[in-house]
Amino acid sequence: LCLLSCAVVMLQGCQHPLALYEEPPLPPIEQGKAHEYRHQYANAEEQYRQIKDVATQNMTLNQLNSAWENVNASILRAQERVQSAPDSAQARLGLAREYYQKGVLCTRYLKDAQGNYPRDFVANEREFFYTESLRQAKKALRLEKDMPEAYLLMSEVYVANDRPDLAARHLRRLITAHPQYARGYYAIGKIYLDTKQYDRTERYFIRTIKLDPDCIDAYYLSGRFYLDKQWDDYSAATFLEILRRRPTDTASFDALIQASHELGKFYIEDGHYDQAIVIFQEILRVKSSYPVHQSLLLAKQRKAEAAVAAEDARKKALEEKLIAQ
């Protein structure tokens, strides 16, 4: 018994270190890759900076920062801000925006015909970042309820996920709580325009412009709405207003040409050939266009035909009058 007790004491005094039974720590590059795989870019950067070989360290950090059109670097900084101020609503919203941008890049990548990444992988990435964007935006709202930008970002995520109904519902809550927030009205109008709910569209763009007369985007989408409705005179006037405010706006200039062309074609169908000819000539004076040139020729042809028809009608009426006498 004494010998047994001594043996137990000796064994207790000679315990093996726990390190013998544990997995050895992964090198920094492997730990960094594990964090990067979980989209924890700030933690990944911390590990990569511990790589002793300077060339390898720089290469790894550059790959982390340059991936996906540099959006990872923006996410990394946003994650660092959240880590340093976890109760900051603005930091949470900033991270939500960066996650949303990564989701947008994934969506764009999936629409491309070619790519190096497997499409299933990119689809999963897109879902992850949109989901995380929503989660961070909701956290921002819990920290600061008076934050219309968070509602706006959530609506953009829902639209990106083909849920315009849910996006519009959140935006209606937004403008109820913040009736002077112009971007909320603009976002709802854009959803209704994109989904062709024309009976609801115009009022929101008008409200946006009343609250923010310098919101060029609202003018532009109003012009597109009028084009879709074939209200070409309203459309042309709207694009002219944009160009008055921003003379170098190429998109608005092209849209004005389109609206004016459609208006000219309407005048042809309505028999107002002179108005159509003036419009087409003005267009061609500032921009060469084969379709517009063809419309000009058509307007002149219709005008000539109308003149011949009018002369024939005059002669026929005169003949009938002479016969009656």
C-alpha cells in the first residue's frame, strides 16, 4: 500500500503538459485564411501581419485588399470600426453598406457570361453578404431608431433579392416616420417605375422634387416615366430641365433626343407635319441620327402627300360646284 501511494504521488508530480495533447497552433497564414473564409477580414489582416516573411506578408495582404474590386479592403476597415465601437449605429450602418456592395458585385458577376469562380460559390456569397447587410442594418436601427438611411439600405437589399413588395413596405414606414426625407419617396417611385405600377409612380417623384429640387435622379426617372407613358412633351420638358441644371449630362441629352423623336413621330401621326419637321431638323442640327433622318423624310413625304390630297379635294369641290350651277 505504501509503495502504491508513492507511485501515485510520483505520477501526479510528473503530469504531461497539455500541449502534448493539443493540436499545434496554425501558422498565421492558415489562421488568416480561416478568418477570410468566414469573411472576417479584419481578423484575417491581423493574422497576415504576423507572417515573418515580408514578401509573403505583402503579397497576402495585397490579395486580401484587392479581391473583388477592392471591396474587401472597405469591408475590412468597416469591420475594424465596428470592433472598436460595437455600439455605434453609424459603424454598423457603414458595415452594412459594404456588405451590400459586395452582394451587388456578386450579382453582377453572376450576370456575366464568363468568370473564374464557380457560380454556386458566387451565389452563396451573394446570399451571405445580402443577409449580413440586413443584419447589420437592423442592428444599427436597434442602436439608433432615428436612422432613415438604414431603412433605405434595407429596401435596396430587398430589391436586389427580387422582393420589391417588401422593399416598398419598409419605405412606406420610412416616409411615415420621416415625411421630409426626399430619398424615401424617390426610392418608392423607382420601385413602382421598375415594376410598371404607373398609377403610383408619378406622385412620388413629384414629392421628391418638391422636397429636394436638386435631386437630378428624380427628374431623370420622371422623364423615363413620361416616355413609358408616351407623354413625350412632358418627357422632353423634363430632360430639358435636367440639361438646364446640368448641361453636360449625356444620359439626359440622349433621353431628350429620344423623347423629341417620339414627339415628332406623334406629330406625324396627328397630321402636324410642320411641327414634326421642325423637331427633327433641330435634333439633326445637334446630333446626326439615321432613324431621325428617316423620320424627317417621312414627315416631308406625308406633308407633300397631304398637300396633293388637299389640292385634289379642292379641285373636286370646285368641279362639283360648277356642275351644280
